[in-house]
Amino acid sequence: MLHPTVTTPPPTPPVAAPPGARASLRLAIGVWAAAFAALAAAAQVFRTPGFMDAYYYYHVAVNLAAGRGFTEDVVWNYLTNAVAVSHASNLYWMPLTSLFMAPVLALGGESFRLAQVPLLALSAAVPAITAVAAARRLGGRFRGAIAAGIALFCGYYFVYWTTLDSFGAFALAALAVFLLAGRLSQVAPRTPLLLGLGLGAATAVAHLARADGPQLAVAAWVSVVVTQRRCLGRSHALALAASLAAYLVCMGPWLLRNLAVSGALLPSGGVQTLWLTEYNEIFSYQLPLTFDRYLAQEIGPIVQGKLTAAVRNLGVLFGLEYWLIPFAVAGWWRLRHWGPMGPAFTYGVLLYLVMTLAFTFPSGRGSMLHSGVALVPWLAIAAVVGIEMAVHWVAKRLPHWNPPVAFRNFSLIFVALSAGLCVYLTFDQARDWHRQVDGYQAIAPAVPGAQPVVMTLNPPGWWYVTRQASIQVPSDGPAAAVAAADRYGATHLLLEPQRAKAWEQVTPADLRAFGFRLVTEAEGYSLFERFPIAH
């Protein structure tokens, strides 16, 4: 007699009981302390903020601590049409990172090391909350700790957890948005008013950290509507109204400030980056960044730019630790019905499309990296599930395997590999970031102290080294540099080893014709001073 073949499904990893409130709190505190210690140790490798964004946030925080309000003494791009070198700050980048640093600087005095403390504390909270979310969903503190380890040692994201930038604040706000949206994805969510208020407030915090923060709320509500499209009711409507109200209350003061200083609730400088034909045009002075100019180029470069971005923007996943991607994909599929995963997935798709198709060139120079940090905790949790699924799949074919032991060993190996890569990336990135500040320090003595204004590639970085005002070297060449210098009173021009295309073939002799005379050279940096020329 023939018996039908019975196909057994892949085994489901056993789920331990989730930790209670006290155990969750202990887990969060323990992970936070360990993460803070690791980040604080790594942060010692960096002796300056490192890159333009971080220098800028520190610069604004120093002005806030000094009682000058939201002002800046640099012009790092010309999209906001600054009226003078010293002008209202944060008309392109958002203010929250500087707001976190300003109080400690006001209390303890100006100090890069002191400014790191609140941001390191924020970044350490990301793996701590990841650990609790994983432990409560997957069961067992070990799974939570592994998820936290993957989130912390997430390739080059580990480096950016230590910087004076928006990574920690934005990731924390995103965690709150997705967790609250997960609760709202229930058929009849409890306390919808409180959930909505929390989601709106978290969205405002995310927006104050990054200009694309509202994408989190869009993803959250799209996921809620899609998940509960047949069961939407008054509770969801109440939550949505509360969310909008909380967002406006929290975000309103900043929007009114923008209106007062720029005439718009949301300054449009960032929108102009939609029409870049290559990244360095963001630093141009005379180029019209318009839709008509964008369409005037041939279709080939447009398509090539989108295709390049489509590939490059996937590179933010796990920050070079691509061996974890197969596990994360499998784990994400297993967890697809878990409330927060829907909003996180929706946000990831929305972010990828917006960055690839709209902000094509900025996406590859930091925008996708900054915004993609919101996905790190959920990728880490999914990877833990995927690793355990893979172990059980192999154990079914290798009877001598002990699945719990194998899962523990492989998880620890993956975290150790990730940590080792992060150590290498930390020292490698430090060398790269220190090159520019070393060049600035070598050149700075040649610039007189009588209130000069120096044109550089990193104006807030030059300010950090010298406390001198600085404006951006226009990427559209010497003629644009003369126009910008005339407008903002620039006295010196600093050409650096890295140059935009319009500056690659420019020689000191060429610059004399534009009124720039060579003063000194050091470590590939060439300093020029302006002199009057007869017309």
C-alpha cells in the first residue's frame, strides 16, 4: 500500500518567554551602558568633528551656548541665499543635533569632547531599545542582546554613531514612530489618542533631526491603512487627528521661526537639489538649479544617474556587512506580520524610491546614509531571526547539530566579525577625516587675524580650526569665486587636493587674472589672497 508523502515545513525556532518589565529595564540599562562604553572608546580615535555636517552642528551649538541664538558665521552653500556671512542658521540642515550639544557647552565651556557626550548617550540608546524590542518579540534576553550587538556594530554606521550628527536622534525617533504605528495597526488599538499623540510628537522630533523626517509618518500611516483597510474606524481617525495636532504643536515654533527669518515655513534650498546634474553643483554660486535646466540635458545622463543611484543606495544596508542581508531578508519575511515591521518596510521602500528617483545625487553623498539609519534596528532584529532559521534548517539535515548551541555560537561569531570590521573602519575613517584638518592647521598661520573671510571646501571646518569666517569655494569656477568673494567680502581662497571639475586645470597664473595671488602651499593646499586688479 502506497502512503502519501508528507512534506513537513521548516522548523520554527522555539520562542522563550518574553522578559517582563523589570527584566526589560535591566536589559536596556545593561545594553545602554555597554554600548555607551564601546562608543566612547571609539570616539577617542577622532580628535575633531571630522566632516562638514558635524563641524556645522558643532558651530551652531557653540553660538547657541554663547547666547547668539541660531546663527552661523559660515556660508557652506549658496542655495539659501544668505544675506551675509553671519546670518540665520539651519535653513538647510535641521537644528536638533545642535540643541542637544548646546546645554553641555553652556555649562562646561566649549569642548569637542564635552559635545560628544549627549550624542553618544543618544546613540547608545538605539541598541538598548533594539534589545528590548527583540527580546519581547523573539523571547529571551540573548536574542535581544545579539540584535543589539548587530545594531551597534553595523559597519560604517558604528563610526557615525560616535559623531556630532543626527544619526542617534533620528534613529530613536524612528524607533518610536514604528513601534507606535505597530500598536495602531491593531484592529481596535487601545488608547488611540495617546498613541496618536506619541506618533505625532516622535515625527516632529524626527523632523527636527532631519528634513525628511515626515517620511516616517507617511510610511507609518500608509502601513496602518493597508494593514487595517477593512477595519479602520473611529479609533484610527482619532489617532490620526491627534498625531497631526501633536506634530504641529511640537514643530510649530520652529516653523514660525523659519517664517520670520526666511519668509517660508520650510526653506526651499533643499528642494533645488532635485535639479542637480552632478553632486558638486550643490556648491555652485551662479548655476541656475532649475527644472528647465535639468531637462535640457540629454536623456542618457539622466537615466545613468538614476541607475547608478539605484545600485548605490542599496549599499546602506548593514553598512558593508552584507553577509547579514540573506538572514535579514528571511527574518523580515518571518516577521512580516509583526506590527512595527510594516511601517519600517514601507519607509524603506519609500526612502529608496525618493532618494533614487528624486534626490539622485545627494542620496549617494550622505542623504541615504543618514535617513537609512532608521532601518538599522529592524534589520538587526530580522537578522537574528534569519540566523536562527538557518541554524534550524541545517540542523534538520545534520542530526549531530545542537540548534541552541549552534545559534549561540554563530550569533556570537557574526557579532564578533561585525565588531572587528567596525574597529578597522573607525581607524580608517579617522585617518581620512584628519587629513583635511591637518591641512587647515598647516595653512592657518599664513592667514592674518584681522577678520579675514576664507573660501574653503569646508567652511565650518575652517571655522573650527581658526574661528575665522568662511564661505564655500564655488564649484562653478574662478569667475563664480570672484562674484561670491565680492558679495561676502572674502579675502582669501584656499584650494585643496580635492577639487570640483571646474577647478581641476586652474593654475596660479590663471588665478592671478582673477585677482588671486599665491601666498603659500602646504600638504597639497594652496592659499591665495585677493588683490585689486585694474579693469
